[in-house]
Amino acid sequence: MFYTIVVLPRARKQLRKFDPTVRAPIEAAIDALAHEPRPHGVTKLVGEQHTYRIKAGKNYRVVYDIFDDRLVIDVVRVAHRREVYQDRA
């Protein structure tokens, strides 16, 4: 059972800004979510119903929503760890 990954426009824009050497491990982590949406080390965000966070590389985080009923993962945000939780609106 594989999940469909949807990278939302805001996250896609954030990914494009990264250097290719930084972007590659982040994209690999996102692609791996299709097989295992809750990998070892995943953190559920407090106060959110479907939102999780994974580390991608040493300093980057991927914030995403899991919808098990539809087998869909929406990648909401990709950013450096010091910026990922700022301005989540």
C-alpha cells in the first residue's frame, strides 16, 4: 500500500530555493514517505490532527499531513530547523 505524495506549492517553492546538494536528501526523505509515512524518528506536531515532522539531513525539516483514509501525504513545509515553525499560516 503506497501513499500518494502531494507537494503543495509553498513547499515546492521552498525546495527550489535550496542548493542541489541540500535538496537531494530532502527529496529522498519525501519520496520515502510513500512507502512509510511514519518512519522511525517521526514526530507528531502537538495541537495538529494530521501533521507530522521528519528530519531531512542534519538541519532541515519536512512538515506534512497524512490522510490515511485517502492514502495521501501533503507536504506542507520544507525549511531549515530554525525557520520551519515560524509563520505556519
